[in-house]
Amino acid sequence: MHPRIENYALIGDEQTAALVGTDGSVDWLCLPRFDSGACFARLLGDEDNGHWRIAPKGVEGPCTRRAYRPDTLVLDTEWETAEGAIRVTDLMPQRDRAPDVVRIVEGLRGRVTVRSTLRLRFDYGWIIPWMRRSDGHRVAIGGPDAVWFRSEPPVPTWGEDFGTHSQFTVAEGESVAFVLTWHPSHESRPPLVDPWEALRVSVDDWRAWAARCRYDGPHRDIVVRSLITLKALTYVPTGGIVAALTTSLPEELGGVRNWDYRYCWLRDSTLTLGALLAAGYEDEAEAWRNWLLRAVAGDPADLQIMYGLAGERRLPECELPWLSGYADSKPVRIGNGAVDQLQLDVYGEVMDSLSLARTAGMSPRPHMWSLQCALMQWLCENWRQPDEGLWEVRGGRRQFVHSKVMVWVAADRAVRALEEYPDLRGDLAGWRAMRDEIHREVCEQGYDPVRNTFTQYYGSRELDASLLLIPRVGFLPPDDPRVVGTVDAVREELGHGGLLRRYSTDGAAVDGLPGDEGTFLACSFWLADALHMTGRTKEARELFEHLVGLANDVGLLAEEYDPTSGRHLGNFPQAFSHIGLVNTALALFGDERAG
């Protein structure tokens, strides 16, 4: 059986990351980038698809305790046994040239025999590498990938069952460090990293970064943890932030709603930018803004909903039939076919993000306004089209209300820019007229006066959690009765176990997919924001407390949560969930206690 999704912790070097289970096993790691092939894919298969476990000999279950070192991405996992106690410290130091995984075993009490089992499987668990010895190291080679594996001080290793095994004993005060280093197989071995120096530097660097957080309100620890997680999901060479570390973790156990989230979505851009700026991370915010500008440059008609880490546009979707899937949830997919969808809301996200960047005083870019004008020209001619919407439905295009609201946002931000910055030039009259027409149409065709709520799409009775963003983006004021009615209706009809679904999956679901899904954590944070904006701050804070309580033992959140089984679902850790946590904390408590 697979461990629960919430049993995993994250370590990373801001170019890729790994998931470490409570049993001491690294079950997911893609090298050298987030979107590369996995060399440990047990998460989506079994042990033969690759993993690396370090634990006391004979102990098969979870650890006794674990925690991140405060304000870092360095993970300590401890076991208490009859013979004594050990600690395994896991980290991925920020790389100079090559990615490294460092695992330090330390004796805390008594004498404990420890086992290390390393099974490398390149290309998502498909390729068993050729293993040889060199200079006291184990070297694994398979096609383009090479991995060097060593210990300090050296401990005996042997090959068995297509794995590399070690067994040794540590007493109190003793330690053994393991280092796994990847490099392209056609290149020479990169310089060796000192594991203890890497630990010291990593702790200092992460704490210095965390100290920049301006938020000093309630739940500061988990807000900082969320910001560290967002930083860990950032591909630092370009500034792009991946939606999640994983692919194909299911939205329903045993179901088919399994997608690859190791890419950068434009839908996250404004909320991400706002969270980083408000928390005091201007450099990261500017790097994200610059990634956005590079990614979307080109013909506005070719604007995509997502891009690769460096702005790559071709992300073809395919299935990996040799992987059984997490909890037998098939298919396992890499790539994402939704890249080819039309989602009009992303135009609003881009315009809103660049408006926020301009307002925040970020360094201007000479082509930024000309790009925005090109986007507006395309929108003026195409905004009436149906689209696949925010949730990337695969059941056909519709006139989604959220998409139209975000087109209104694009026009509104363009108009505001011309009104506030006289040196800018554009079609002020045309954009105003477009903005007013969209507003009228949404209020007439996307609103149900009988039930006093906006709907998922024109003429529909269905609701959608994205409607909660209407007051946030300024389409209507929070005290408008239609907004209050929408918040109440969404909470009533999409609520489940005190949380919120994205939309109904009953009957002929709009997404065109079979099965169900859990409650969507980002949407539940949106509900807290909407309750706060409509004057129900006490209820908003109660919901926020509930959501914070769903984070796992090391403060991480997946995409979804099943209130019935009490399990996390979907890809993990999910940037959208952590962005929601940060923004909601800032909204509820930032004015009171911000430093």
C-alpha cells in the first residue's frame, strides 16, 4: 500500500525537489529539473520503480518524530528503538553545478544498526542503470543520466536485487553522511560537496531568507512554511514557479483525474505576485514577473494557460503504462494536454499581474506596455468566444462567468493604466466601452435573480467556487447583494465537511470526466477571503483555523482534501494551496500585526 500523500515532506534546491516519507524513504525525485524524468518513482508505482530508504534495521514502519529545522527546508527524522535512537537529516543544498541529495545519519543514544537501500531507476522507473565502482564510489549510468553515490566515512555497500545496500552501526555522537550526485552521463564527475558544510550553509541561507518575511501575525510559522514551500517550488534560473512537485497524484483514489502539475500556470500569477510582494519578497516577485513577460511574449493569439520552467510551450501529454499509479490510480500522465486549451481568464491574469507590478513600483520593462496593448487588441476581437475556463474542463467550451469576469479585469486594468499614467498610449474609449459591455452581459446572462447568485456559465444553474473572486478583482463591491448572495449560495451548494468543492461533479459534470474529487483547498481559502470581505470576519477566521489544521505534520498542503476519509488528495505540495494560505493570513491578520 502507498503511504498517504500527507506522509511526505519536501526537500529541494530550487531547481528540483524530492519527497521523503515518514518511513525514511525518498519516493519521488526528478533530476536535474522539476519536469525531468524521475529516478525515484515509487510514489507512482512500487519499490522497483526507484526509491532510497534509510532507517534502523528491522524497522518497517514510520519514524518516531520528524520536523523541519525552524525556518529551513532541512528535514530531521528520528527513530527510537530498543537499541537506541538515530536522526536522519535530509537536504538538497543549493547547487553550484550539479544537484545533490545529502542524507546524514547521526547517533543520538545507544548503538543502532542502520540499513540504506538505494534503487535507482531512471526515466520514471523504467531504466535500471548499469552500476560500477569508481574511486570508492558507486556510479550508476543509464542513457543520458549518471549518478555518483558515496558515504563519509565510507561504509560497506553491496549489490542485491538490482539495488545498492549498506549496513552500519552508529553510536551516540557518531555520524555517517551519504551524498547522491547527478550529472549528464557524457560529462565528467562534478566537484564533490562536503555534506556537513552543505548542511551548515543550507540552514544559514534558509533562515536568512525566512527572516525577510514581513508578516508577524497569528500562525506566522505556517505562513513562513508556506513561503518556504513556494520558494522551494521556484525554478531559480528563470523565476518560474511550478504548480506542484508531482504528477498524477489522484483527485480521487483509484480514479482517472490524474494530471501533471510540474509546470507554471498563468492562473496563479496575480495571487502569487500579491503574496510575495505583501510578505516582503520583492526579488522573487520581480523574478516571477520577468518570467511571465518572457513566457507570454509573442502573438497574443498564442497565449497559453501554462508554460514550462523556462517558458517552453510544447508540453505534450502521454501516459506511462509501466507505472501502476498512486493507489492504483491510472493513468500516470506526463505533460499536460490542457496546454492547448483556450482559457480567456489568463488574459485577465496577465493584465492584472502587470498592473500590480506597475503599482508596486517594480522596475519597468520597455516592452511591457506594448505587450499589454497587443493582448487587449486580441481580446477586443475574441472575448465573446466560449472557452474551457479556469478549471480546464474537457467536456466542451462554454461561456464561463469567471472567464468573462477576468476579461473585464483585463479591460479594467488597461483603462486604469491609461487614467493613472499619462505617458501611456492606448484605446481608452474602446477599452472603456468593452469593459462596460462585458459588465452588462455578465450581470444579465451570468446571474440568476431568482436565487440571487452568479452561475458557473451563462444560462446555467450550476455554481463555481471561482465566483468568490468577483469582489476580490473589483468586478462588484463586497457589499453588493449579488455578491453576498453568491457567497452564501456557493457555500451552501458546494460546501462539504466545512470546506469547498470547485464545482459539482454529480451527473453530467461540466468537466467531462467520470468520478469525483475532493474539496479544493485554494477555493476554501477563497471562501474565507470572501467571508471576510462581506463582513463575516469571525466566520472567516474560524474557516482559516480549520484549513491551517489540515496541513500535515511539517506544514504542507496538497491540492485537495477529502473530509470523509481525512486524506489529502491531488498533487503535492500544491503551490495554489500555499498561496491561498499566505494571502488569507495577510487579509485576515496582516493589517493588525504586519511588521
